[in-house]
Amino acid sequence: MPQILELPDLNVSKQELKMILAEALLAQGAVSLGKAAEIAGFSVRTFCELLLKKGVSPISFDDENLMERMGLIQSAYDQMLPVER
């Protein structure tokens, strides 16, 4: 069941509020990129483009995740190198 949040009169449109909420939830890691785009009312592509225009990366990595991915990239690179005989 949807929840309704009552706010005082703000000089912000409903669409802007949805974008602010989606961006904040994404930054906190509370929702996925796809869910944030849905909250904002945009396709994932459009949501990413809007974030990038604001100077916000649509993806983020914590230190552990980044190190894991770097390890995978290094392994793939090592496998591409010719074997010395």
C-alpha cells in the first residue's frame, strides 16, 4: 500500500522531489539504480543521463567491491598476455 507523505508548501515540483529522493536513496545504497530510476519516474538510461549532467556518477563502488573488480580485471589481463616459454 502506498504511503503518503505530507510536506509543507515547497518551491519544488513533484518531479524534482522524486528526483531528489531517488538520488539520495541511491547514494545511501538503500536502492538499486533501477529502483532509483523507477522512483524518479525515468528509464534507467534517462536517470543516468540526468545524474551525469549534475556531476553525479550513477554507479559507485565501496573499497572492497572496487578491489574485487580490479582483481578480476587484472586476472583477465594476465590471461590475455602471451605465455613465455
